[in-house]
Amino acid sequence: MNKKTKYILIAVIIIFVSLCTWFLFNVIAYVIIGLVLSLVLQPITKLLNKIKIWKFQFPKFLSAIVTLAIFWSLLFLFFRFLIPIVASEANEISLIDPSKIVKSLDQPIQQVTNILSNLNIYTGNETNISEVIVNRVMGIVSLSDFSMFFSSLANVIGSLFVAFFAITFITFFFLKDDRLFIKLFIAFASVEFELEVKHVMLSIKKLLMRYFLGIIFDVFVVFVLTTIGMFILGLGFQHALVLGLVGGLFNIVPYVGPIISILFGMLIGILTHADADFYIEVLPLLSWMLLVYVVVDILDATLIQPYIFSNSVKAHPLEVFLVILSAGTLAGVPGMILAIPTYTVLRVIAKEFFYQFKIVKKLTEKI
């Protein structure tokens, strides 16, 4: 095969793979989710495989079924408990009168207006700013928006059922044969690279398993700490639980997630105290809420995340920051979420096939 033919063949393969990715995006997403779930649930499956009752030992297929049953049952109970609380929170917020919020913020608005006027940034009057705030708040707490959200959620129930069965089916086989994904890659590799590909896939599997388990633990810890902190401040269990859930989930998004959580928390703090005096009640509450978020974020950044990255990614904090920043610039929030797993995969591949380069040696020396 001459070079021209070789390049044409490579181009055709790239185009074919790109088209398959585009048209079969949902299927590929199901496979990736199934793979991630299998990595997270494999410790349970392996534990069940070791159980012996007299002469009976759990076969692999039964261990996989029991593991999936446990996972989906826990997930169902979690949402069964959570959905009514979130719905109640949304309904409570939708009943808030936006004019009361603006009235409680009357003095701060006046002070901000005066400062902007002195700086020649704002030359209008306070009413205009108040109208903007009223419109924004009404948009946030509008009951119709919440109704639209739940109606749109109902429209995708069918798609969720398809996804549920597809992901369950795929995850089952990945749990039943924990090397199935590795075998698929080896099948596409040439004979001379089979050992290298096998070693790469085993390393990737090990590192990603640690990473995803660490992320789940991180989300849980942030959720618990934020909920406890907000409950101690007197926000009430329902509000504290919602803020803890938002804080835990958004913590998946590096750097940006905690900021979004803080802004959401401040908004809830203001909305749920619309009748209170801003300087006497609201401002001190917001200050304490901010302190809770900062303390939780410091504990997370200094204790939990370094442990996760040192045991899975095994990269320098500055290196991790630059990777996440670059991924966020290229692909936004999804890129930031997928940055570390993708970078881990690329580092393992580079170490196996391009270790002769000095920069690769430096970046992968801890793997």
C-alpha cells in the first residue's frame, strides 16, 4: 500500500467514525454511561463473586443482576425521597411576591444607585433599577416556568425508559465480563500491539475506576456538609437539603460549579426571606451562608480533591487546572466535566506508545 492510498484510507476511516458518532450519538452515550456505571459498581460485583454459601457461589451473571438491582433500588429511593422536596421548594418559591423582595432591597438599591451615579455610570433613577429587578425575579419565580419545566420533563419520560433499559442491558454485560471492553479494543488492534493495548486498557480502567468513585464520594461529602451547615443556620431542612444537593451536583464542574452553587444559595436566601429587613436579617444570613460555602469549598479543595487526583489522575494541580481551563475554553461546561477522564486516557496511551519523548516521560512519570 503506497502512502497516498494509506492517507486516503485513514481519511475515509476518520469520516466514517465521525458520521457514526454524529448519527449514533445516543447509542454511544449509552455505552459510555454503561461503562462508567460498570466501573463504579464493579467493587460490589466482585464482592458478591467472593460470597460462598456452603457449596454455592455467586455466578458472575447473578452477581451482575444483584448489583444492578441494588443500584437502581437505591437510586429509586433517593429520587422518591428527593422529588417531593424539590417540587415543594419550587412551589414555595413560585408563590413569593417579587414586590416584597424589591421592597426589602430598597435601601441597598438606593445605595448602589448613589455609588453608580457618583461614578457617572448610572444617570437614571432608582425606579428603573427596581423595575429590572422585579422583572428578573418574576422570571425566576414564575409558576408558569416551573409548570413548563415539569411538563417538558413529562414529555421525555419515554426517552428515559429507553435509556434506562439500554443502559441497564449494556451495564449488565460489562459487569458480567469486566474485561469485555478491553477485549473489544484488542479485537481491533494488530497482533504486534495486542499486549500494549491490553496494558493500556487495564491501566485506564484502574485509574478511571478510582476517579469516578472518588468523584461520587466528593459529591456526597459536599452534599452532607452543605446541608448540615445550612440547617444549622436555621434555613429549615427542606431548604438546606436543596442547597446541599445543588452544591454537591455542581461540584462536579471544576472551579465554576462552586461559584454557581454560591449564587444559587444567595438567591434562595433572599427569596425565602422576602419579608425580612435586609440589613438586620438578610445580610447577616447571606454572610453566614457564604462562610459555610467557603469552609466547605476549602475542605474539599485541600483534603478531598487532592486525594482523588493523587490516586487517580496523578497529575500536578497546576497541570490539572490548565487542562480544565483549556477544555472549558474549547467545549464549555461539558468539556470541563470530561477534561480529567479524557486527559487520564490520553496520558496512559502516550506513556505506552510515545514514552521515548521527553515531555511524555515528564507528564506520565507518576502513572
